[in-house]
Amino acid sequence: MKTLSISAIAFLILLSINSRAQITNKVDQNNPNFVFPKGELGPADNFTGKAWNIGLIENDSVYNTVVGNVYFEPGARSNWHTHPSGQILIITDGEGYHQIKGQPRQTLKKGDIVKCPPNVEHWHGASPQAGMLQIYILPKTEKGIVTWLQKVTDEQYLSK
Amino acid sequence: MKTLSISAIAFLILLSINSRAQITNKVDQNNPNFVFPKGELGPADNFTGKAWNIGLIENDSVYNTVVGNVYFEPGARSNWHTHPSGQILIITDGEGYHQIKGQPRQTLKKGDIVKCPPNVEHWHGASPQAGMLQIYILPKTEKGIVTWLQKVTDEQYLSK
């Protein structure tokens, strides 16, 4: 009975630890909390690593606004690019970076909001260790959507 | 020793159940997954029940876009209102309703996206049983933000 009890206790301790591990995983940055489907893999011409995009609001002449969601896997980032009317980013989970050309790289986390002004070069992506989930908003799309530029080098990506 | 073991097992079973309950609560619609702070209580003149608002992007002449987050507690809803350039709603957790004047009430859940056209009367809010978390986007704010109208009656709120 004593041996059985010790085994049972050991099992329940493991079960308890496992349950706690699941709680931790729910908010772990390697397992982002998806609100939308993951979407389609972004083209290798415009992204380094795996970035998954789903469009939420398509462009039209009523709202002139494009909205979508991107999941950057750890290490993934966009190329440098510009938007003719700028961009608003809303970070909904994970951790990553945003950099405006000529400025230091910013670290982003859940709940952060970033604006990039019109026609300014920028890139965004996940940190090397954690994925990042972001909603993007492109306003005033009558002026256009995006102009893709060169890759973000590893040196640029890792510079602080 | 036997009594001690049984107590320890009972304790660990309770611990395990409690840990699992926490996991369930994380996705329960009565405990929405907050990305942003809850914000300020919306004024009783414009809302029925408790609706908490936090501004994320303030109006300016560069983006002409206002973004914010509302948490409607169970049973809470906005008044009828219009936006001169329309509105985009992104439901990030919970469950609720959206109704455009003259159309049936729509049920909304996590991941749903809704558009309401310019100058059209609408209301939105939580279901009676579950809170609702939503991000709102107001485009083309050079035309204005919002015109508040009459309360949504209980009959309107509960009509299917």
C-alpha cells in the first residue's frame, strides 16, 4: 500500500506539473494565441523565414482600408518596405521587432501599437526565440498599398 | 503514514483539478483574453450596462484613422449610432451581437469581422451570458467620428 501510495503521489505530482506546463504554454510566446486562421505563407521574395498572412478586410472604395493578420514564426521578418499612407501595427501576442530606417530597432510585445509614417522604409518580424502575432491596418489605400524593397540582413535583424 | 498519503493524494488531486480549471477559464467567454488594459467605463448616455473603452490610435491628419478596444460585459451594448465613414469591428474574444437598422441581429464570436457602412444606424454589444472583446477601426475620420442616437431597448437587444 505504501509503495502504491508513493507511486500514486508521484503520478499526481507529474500530472500537476504537466497541467501547470500547459498553463504556461498558453501564454508562452512560442505558442501564440490565434484569433484568426493562420492563413497563407508569405512569398520568399518579400519575407525571410515563415510569415503567415490572412486578409481580414479587402481594399474597397468605401472604407479605403486594408486589414490583415500576420504570424511571424521565430526568426521570420519582412523585407524592408514602404506604404504610401503608412501603417498601424497591433501586437496581439508573442514578441518581435519593428525598425524604421535610420532609427534603432524597437522591441514589440503583446498589447503594443506601432505607427510607421507614409513612404518611410521599415521592416517588422518576430524575435529569434518567439513568434509574433500582429494585426496590420493600412489606411487611405486610394494612394496604394505597399512597395517591397531589399531583404533585411542578419546583421540588421540582430542589431540593437 | 497511510492517512498522510491519502491526504497528500487528495491534495494533489484537488491541485490537479484546480490547474485544469484554470486552463478552461483561459478560453471561457466569461473571462475574455485581454490584449490591452480594460480602459475607461463608457458613459451611461451612450451605453447600456458596462462597456470599457481604451483608445489605441488617436485621430490625426496623417492616418485619419481611429482605433480602439472595447470590452462589453455580459448584457452591455452601445446605443444606436452612426459613423460618417463607417466602422470595422474585429472580435478578439467572447460572444456578442451587431445589428444594422432594418436587418436581423447578427451573432458575433472570436475571429469574426464586421463592417458597417457610412451613415448607417447600428449597435453592437455582448450577449447576455458572455462578454465580448472587440477592436474597432474608424477610417476616413476627416469626415467625422460618431453620432450617438437612442438607446437599444431590451426588446431590440433580445430580438433574433
